Amino acid sequence: MLKERLAGGRSQRVREFPAQDGIISESALSAYQEDGVVCLRDAFCQNWLDVIERGILQALNGASENLDVVKKPEDKGQFSVSSQAWQNVGPFREFIFKSHAADLAWPFLESRYMSLFYDFLLIKEAKSNNAETPWHQDHAYYPLRGKKAINCWIALDPIPLSTALRFWRGSHKSGVLYRAVNFENSELDYPYVRKERPELPDIDGTKDEKVLGTEMQPGDMLVWSSYTFHSAPGNTLDRRRAAFSVNWVGDDITYEETPAIETYLDSDLKTGDRLISEKFPLIRGSAERTA
Ligand SMILES: O=C(O)CCC(=O)C(=O)O
């Protein structure tokens, strides 16, 4: 459907920028501010993707404590999701701390400092047709206040439009957080839903030109705001569709003691604290300068 929408020829592509030299241009930053998402082409070479693949083997073989594997009865392939695994998975740590991942993320936050929030691995195996991801804002699930949070999502396989992420262009701008949706069963409330938030708008019924998408090659990276609505179809291909993302936060983000999944919680933090801790380490800038 997205392919058909994109074929319409209007401005419906995620705007893309070269990233081989590790430099983020002013135009990439202004496209991000405007659309809430950009695609950085060739952000990582095969050597770094190999490091991530070594991490995947470990994560799937017991090293990730937050690993969910779901197989819908009608699907041939399963859908695996791991988060916050870097502390136990050496290759993920190597990628996050030794590659230029932080350098690429840092300019987008326009911040005095940046912390690592969590890593996220997502594998839709061949023919996991029904493993779709409903429209959502990442931030709706976070026990965080503030807006400077980004998802840097790296394709590990070729991703054609038929399995590509789609984004509601500019949806980050209003600053409104809608209700978190239940990924497992859309008929049920998400366990930590905040009912005081508005219900989701009908994004599929919205005008075509507001939905952006792009095909990706391994090593391409999407950067999006945690307020940007996005969704993805299941994987109808006969090969894996995997991605590894690193989520970073900047200086306007503070912690909120509110129910959420373990990935985002830190018992060392209190409401109003900056997100700097052992679990959410400071990666750029300094705590002293920002006190
Ligand atoms: O690739 C997908 O299916 C969804 C990815 C996503 O929503 C996320 O990483 O926040």
C-alpha cells in the first residue's frame, strides 16, 4: 500500500542524506526538524554490521535478559525483540561505544549532553506476515518528560517498501503524546496506558502526502523523534528483515516515576532527575557543565 502511495509521486519519501563521512549536514537537521524523520544512507559499513550480527547471536542465545519471541499461529516465521541488552552483550557494547553511532546521533539532539537510553533489536523472520507494528509514538511508552529523545534505527537487511517503516510526517511537532497502544492485541488496553491522553487519530485515513517511507539497504540508518508516529507491516518476504536501533536522550529529558516496562525503568532515579545513571550512561557532554 505504501508503495502505491509513494508511486503517486508527491513528496512522500523520507528525505535522505549521505552519511559515509560521518558528517551531518544542516539540511539533514532541518529536514529532521520539519518531518520528524530522516534517512542517513551508508551510515555503517559491513564491519560494523558484522559486529551487530555477532551481538545478535549472543542476544538470541540467552545473553539478552529482555528478549521476547512471538509467533503468530498463522505465521511461518517468528518475531523477536530484544531491548536493553548492551550490558550483557559485548558486541552491542562495542558497537554503541566504539563506532561513530553517537557522533551521528549527537547533532540531532541539539543538546548540552547526551545519554544512552537503550538498544533495541527487532527481527521479523521470513514470512512473519502478521508481525505488523501498529501506529505509535515511542515516547508514549517512556517514563520520561521532555522531547529530546531519538531513535537511530539501522537496517541489517535490504528492506523494500513492502516491509518498510512508514512515518506520519511532522507528527512530532504538536508535542502531543497520544495513548500507547497494545502491540499484542489492539482490542486490549496497553497495560500502562495513560487514559488521560487522547486516543490515536486515524492515520491510515489521513492524506497520502503525510505518510513517508523509504526502502533501505544494510547500513542505512533512520533517525526519528520519539514523538513521531510510525508503523510497519509484517514481513511477507521469504527472508529476514532485521534492524538494530540505539535510542538516545538529551538535556531536556527527565525521569518520571510512573509504571512502564523494565527496559525504561531505573530504581536509582527519582522524578525530575536527569537521565544519567549506570543504566543510562552519559555519552557526550558533561554532567558538571550542565549542573
Ligand atoms: O520495524 C518495525 O516493525 C517497527 C520498529 C519500531 O516501531 C521501533 O523500533 O520503534
